[in-house]
Amino acid sequence: MATDSKTGQQATEPRVPQQNVRNFCIVAHIDHGKSTLADRLLEVCGNVEHAGEQMLDTMDLERERGITIKSSAVRLFYEADDGELYQLNLIDTPGHVDFSYEVSRSLKACEGAVVLVDVSQGVEAQTVANIYLALDAELEIIPVVNKIDIPNIEPEMALREIEEAFGYHRDEVVLTSGKSGEGVHELLEAIVKRVPPPDEDADAPLRAMIFDSEFNVHQGVIAYLRVFEGSIRPGDEIMMMSSGKRFEVSRVGVFTPAMIDTDELRAGDVGYITAGIKGVTDSRVGDTITSAKNRAKEPLPGYREAQPMVFCGLYPVDNVDFEALKDALDRLSLNDAALTYDRETSAALGFGFRCGFLGLLHMEIVQERLEREYDLDLVATAPSVIYRILLTSGEMIEVDNPAQFPQRELIEVIEEPMVQATVMCPQKYVGQVMLVSEERRGVYLRQEYIWGDRLTLHYRLPLAEIVVDYFDALKSATRGYATLDYEMDGYSAEKLVKVELLINGDPVDALAIICHQDNAEARGRRIAKRLKEEIPRQLFEVRIQASIGSRIVASTRIAPLRRNVTEKCYGGDITRKRKLLERQKEGKRRMKAVGNVEVPQEAFMSILRLSDDD
């Protein structure tokens, strides 16, 4: 018997044998139709009467942007052509490269993966990356060509690409349309026939892996988990194997996609539990839950941990909101394993946090969630990466904040993180891709013809060069045809310098950047120019300067607002007007000495949007 956690009504859930359980996920490149196909599966299996749009995308940001940010789980029941009833546990995953860690988490909870390919776009960079993740996880792969309802587009090209790229014969590929529902029945039949059931011992000591979680103000932590061995029921005493902390289970349940309480989660099931977990550190994603009385001997093997690659400062506009920001980050980190944060102080912005993200989109999403869900008004500094610095003393340090860079005379070597970037595009855009990559200090590695006129270019680039606008530049240069995937590739020693921005002679630590010495001066001039456009005029002159060490490389000014102090003087002696003007000038000098120039949020982020033409 199951109970709707919101309505309290009893809902009947059939029991199926373990051999009729199928755990699978849907993975694909962004915008290839994962969420729409998931909606159609919910409708066909009877979970919803009429599927809306993005049923599994519960966040407002997901619906507004049309992308999946968080993995979502749902239990389906399907009566197959063989007359058997099957329980399908579906996990929908994001497609953007910034959220690939969500994909790796989902794969660990599954035995099969539906790999989606847009019929009009074909195989793209993230398609390749995801299918290899699934192969590494030893999952059964079902290739699917989606959106076959698009008029005047034949699936032949996509079928040929799948065959040439991955070796799957076209007879193994399912043709579907998430929009119209065509081919969905065939896909469900392929899932029950080709995805193996979970091979797990229901009588063994409990072992369940937390693959996601969220915080509820009334219930505490709601942990999403996959049960691999044993079972879990309300009233059971459980233990977190990483910390040894114990809790009593109050609720267990599944997603339909609504949260439905059940009597038990068995081996092979995907669902959720609540256990009065209040501390944000007590429910770690990737942790193994076991029984406190009958412990498992060892935890489940973990999966690839998310490694933050981009860092920025987040500061409350009003310093009284600092504790509220800390609490919000604590809660948000529960269901975002890739988010890291530490306290930091800025002379310009006060108290805040240095936060780590997987990329710029991830950074934007986190900031917007903090502002929307927790009613915070925040200032974000320009993003940076982790640099390794060898000091003249022989000590090696890591720095993710330009404001913390040592003095130049103390530095022996600066190393910056590198990535191997894989760019897919039609052959005619190869020249544009090379130009964009080399402008960002990319080193050409190789190129491969995969199928037809499409090829893959491999470059080694500094991470700092691509996190800001590399993908946007590729899309612009190739008319939207280029796709990108990248992975970390160690560090490389480079000639880097710190560019400081000064406002009225005072350095603004939150605006400092690190860049290559060959383009540092040009970058400083562009930033100074952009700041002049973003900072509003004051009642006093504002000087904006860029410096490298003690050398000023750019200087500009914002003229003061001027009130006509002589407007009441009608004729008469000119000396009176001169006295009034001199008095006004002296007042402005005093204001300049004590004035506090307020720098808007747009100014901090403007350096992200700098192009070489600025």
C-alpha cells in the first residue's frame, strides 16, 4: 500500500518480482528531447493522464531555460507484449556539459541507458561523452533516434552516424518522437527485453547509495537512493557508513513523479527516505546507507566525484544577510554535490563566500537559485580558476582568487589548469574553429573524420580561456553547428600576470583578474573602458585605472555631475560667478576624498562579456 505524501490518500502499488524490475536512465546532448520523451513515457505508462511539458523538470529555472539541471527519478509500470507487468525506474538527466556529473551519478543507479540522438542534429559531442560513460559503467545501451516527426527530415543520416561512430546496427536503434508518441511503445519493449534486471540479494545486509538529496524545512533531508542489497522500512535504524551517524527512518517512498510513501524499498528499488536528518553534512551524495544492527562489511563503490573548475565570490549586498547566505548555501549544497564554498573577505564587498562551480552555467544557476529560493540580493565577482604557484622559497601553493596572488617578486613559476577540448563540426567550419581556438591560446592536437563531412578537432587549451565565452564563440563562428566537450588535462607553466583595477586610486580586489602577459595590457584597457560604461556618474570625478604591478597600463575618467551654481546670477560682476564655481570645485575635491563609489553588479560581470573588438 502506498500513500500520497501531499494528499494522504492511499494508492495501490502492484508488487512485481525482481526479475521484472528495470532501472534505466536517459542521456543525450542538450536539447535532443530527453525531458519531452520522459513526459511521453509517463503518459503511456499511465502515471499522468495528459503529460504537460517537462514534467520531471520541477525547478522554475529548468522550465524557463528549457533545460534539465537536476536528475529526476520516477517509477513506471508497464504491461509488455509478453503479458508480464514490469516496474521501470527511470532517471532523467541533464545534457549540458556543466552538469555531466549528474549523468555519472545516475549511471551508478542503473543497469541500462537510453542514448538519445536528435534526428536533425545527429551525434554530437556530449552524445559521445555520455555513451562512453555508459560503456564504462557496463550498462546496456539502447540507441534512440528522436524527433522523427520533424517534417522533411529522414532518419537515415542519424542512423548512419550512430552505426559509424559506435558500431550499433540500425536494427538495434529505436525511432521515436517524444512529441507525438510515435515509437514509444517500441522503446518500452526494447527496455524490458534488453535492459537486465538488478542482480542483487534482498536477504543481504542493507546497502543503499544516496545519488541525490534535497532539504525540506519540515522534514529535514530527503535522501534519494538506490537500494542495492537488503531492504529499508519506516522504523529501521540506519547508519551512514562514511560518518557512522545513526538515524531512525520515518518515511520511505517512490516518485510517480509525485512523492508516494510506501511500506518498503527493496533491493533494486529507486526511491527516497526521511530520517530526521537535520545536518547538511550527514547526508552526503555517494554515501552508503546500511543497517545499524546488521551492518554491511564495506560501502558501495563510489562514482566520479565532481571537481569544481570555476570559482567566484558571492557576497550579500547587505552585510546583515551574511548568515542567511551561509544557511542557503548549506541547504543548496545538499542536492548539488558539485557546489563548494568557503568564507572570504573582500575590502570592497565585505564578508562573503568563495564558491566553486563546474562552469559558468552552473555558476549562473546557483546564483539565481540563491536569489529566487532564498530571497537574497547578491553580488558575484568575476570567475577564476585554480592556479598553482611555485614560490621562490620552494613552497607550492594553490590560489583560486586573484586577490590572494603573492607579489610578483615572490613567484618562481605560475601553472594554470589545462583541458582537452573536443569540438565536433562540419568540415567547412574547421578554419573558424581553429581560429577561435588559437585566439584563446589553444594548441592543436589532432583531427578525426568520424562520419560523412563531420569531424572532431582536439585542442589543448587553458581552462581560464574557455570557461567564459569559448563555447559561445564556437557557436557564433560555426552558425550553431559546433558542439563541445572537455575534460581536465593537468597543469602547464605559463607567463601569467595579475591585472588590478583601481577606482580613485584604491584597488578593487573583487575586480582583479589573471591573464597571459601578452594580452594583459589590452585586457586592462578593455576592462577600464567597460567599467566606465557601467559605473554611473557621481557628484565627483571617478578615475578608473588598470595596473600590472606598479605600472599603470590604462586610465580613464567619469566626469562628475555638475549643478549650475550660477543660475541665480543675472548679470553683474563676473568675479561673483567665479567665486561660486571655485567653491563648487573645492566641494567636489572634498567629496572625492571621502566619496564611496558604488560599483553595480553589472560592472563585476562585464569583464565576462569582453570581446577582442571592445
